[in-house]
Amino acid sequence: MKWSEIGREFIKARMTGVSALLVIIMPLAIAGAGGFFLDKWLHTIPLFTILLSLLGLAASVKGALKFKP
């Protein structure tokens, strides 16, 4: 195997890992932050933070189950 092929495979594997991480973390982070700011704006208990975090968790699980490198 040549060095260029090794480098190409390394980059491909690294991008697959980054993609998987984004599919899992981003829905949870965006939904949780959205709920937090919605609670601050409406001056409510952390109701929206909890609800939107649970929806983000469900979206993360769904994305992780559908993820194919």
C-alpha cells in the first residue's frame, strides 16, 4: 500500500468519525440551546429546555441508527 493510499484512507476514516459525531451531538445541542433560550425569553421553568432536549435526544438516536459511513 502506498503512502498516498494510506493518507486517503486516514482522511476518509477521520471524516466518517466527524460526521458520526455531528449526527449524534448537533441535534441535542441545538434543541437544548433552543429550549434554554426559549425558557429565558418566556421566563418559564426549564420546561422547554427539558422537552426540546428530549426531542433532540430522539433525533440523535434516530440519526445514529440511520448513519451509514
